[in-house]
Amino acid sequence: MTSPISALPPCAPEDVRRVACVGAGVIGGGWVAHYLARGYDVTAWDPAPGAEQKLRRLVDAAWPALVQLGLAEGASPDRLTVTATLEEAVADAQFVQESAPEKLDLKRDLLRRLDAAAPAGVVIASSTSGYPMTDMQTEAADPGRLVVGHPFNPPYLIPLVEVVGGERTTADAVAWSSRFYEVAGKSVITMDREVPGFIANRLQEALWREALHMVAGGEATVREIDDSITEGPGLRWAFMGPMLTFALAGGEGGMAHMLDHFGPSLKSPWTRLEAPELDKQLYDAVVAGCDDAADGRTIADLVAERDQGVIDVLRATGRLPQQRTRGEAK
């Protein structure tokens, strides 16, 4: 069943000036940094103790990378306002980005509150990494304006956002939010249907589960697993996805020849998609392995290294966003 939203969005995606970010942890704070860099006025709210200080530190840490990416005219961290209440954060918002922890009851209640507090017609997007919007919009009076806008960490740096509505979301809300994200500098996949975990997370999760199996079985170390991607297929995936990459493995015959030649190996015991038991031994092995792979670098050091690495890849593959105004398309 589709429920109509109470009103059309009050402005076109190109005319949005004020964005509200509700939830300001790693993902929500990354969204804040992204929107500030794109020249928006941002209001943020997070009930956690010390949230404002952590958020401003995150924005400060992200800003050098954002300068390299190219700031929109007027972009500044000074355009961030942290409010005392959820209602204040969304009172004048023209778009709302929710990034609360992944707890279904919490998401449902928060989306209900946002729906009650946000101006009529304003689209509210959830950063959920796995829940279908159909499961989250159950308590909202106006579910038609609720969509999923799933980013990748960090949202200020990784272009991808996956957009999909729930059973009661209107097609107009999905189209509006997809266009808004494009105007805001994101690379958008608008999904035709809900899939638990969406697209990229399901692929990422499959790789993650196999990696855990290898660590649990003593078949590979954390460092070896990471090196196998950064020095191998990850270099290709930076500019060409796994499907086209495999098509090239078929030579002049393309994917058809690749499937004919390698198809039988799909039945080989190369993957174990069932997750291994995350017992203390595996937990400790993964944590210790990451400490070893970090080789003395702090989390802040690794964040800076990651950010610069992504920028270098974007630059090398010709995908570094050019400075542009909010009203311009991608």
C-alpha cells in the first residue's frame, strides 16, 4: 500500500539551503561534514553526552580532505548549528538525514518523531545500513515521505548513496531525494525494490564473512587478507566493478566465455557464506590482527591515510569532484 505524503516537498532539490542531520556519530557526523562542504546550512542533534564536541572534532578532521575535493562557494564549518532538541534541529529544515544507531525500535520511534516535527512535505532519509524502510516507517503518520539514503563510510568522502523507498513511500519522495543527493555531489543508485542490506553492503558482507572464516581457520592473517585486496582486485575495483572485471577474464569472448569456462568452479568450496561463530578466540584474533596491521598508527593516522588514499584514487581515475554550486548537476 502506498500512502500519499501530506504535501509536496516545499522546494526543488536544487533550491535546498538548510539540511538537518539527526544522529551525529561516525556516519551522521560524516554527513554533516559533507553537507557543510557543499555549502549548506546544517543543523544537527544527537542526545549522546559530549556529542557536539565529538562532532566538531570530526568536521575539523575531515575538512582538509574536503578542501582537496573542492568546496562549494560559501562552504564553512561555521554554518553548523548544534541544537538542544530534535524539534529545533528540523524546524526549518528542507531535508532531513537520520543516522541513529541500528536498532529497529529506536529507528521506528525516531522516524515517528521526525515526521511529527519536520515541516510538511520535507523528505526524511534514513542512513540505515540494513533495515528496509517498510519495517521502519510503521509508526509515522506520514510514511510517504520516508526513504532510505544509505551512504558509505565516510559519507563526506565516498560518493555512493543507495536510495530506496518502503511500501508506503511515494515515488515522488524517492525521485526527489535521488535528485537532491545528486545535486549535493553524491553518486546515486536508485533501487527499484527493497533488498535487506541493499546492494553494496551485501557484496561487502560476503567478503567480510569469508575473511572471518579464514582468520577463524588460521588460513590467513588480517594483514594478508587486507593486502590481498589492496594489492589485487581492489586496484581493479577502484574503477571497474566485479562484473565487468570478470567479463574481461573471458578475453574476446567476454562474460559468456568466462561463464562457460569458469562456471563449474562456482560449485567448488571456495566460499562459505554462512557467518562463522564470533567466539572469543576469533574476536581476539581479529582485534589483535588489526593492531598488528596498524603497525603503531593511531586511528587518526589511519583515517588521514584512508582519506588521502581515496582522494588519490579519485584523482587518478578522473573522478575527483570539481567545484560546483548546489544548483548544478553531477
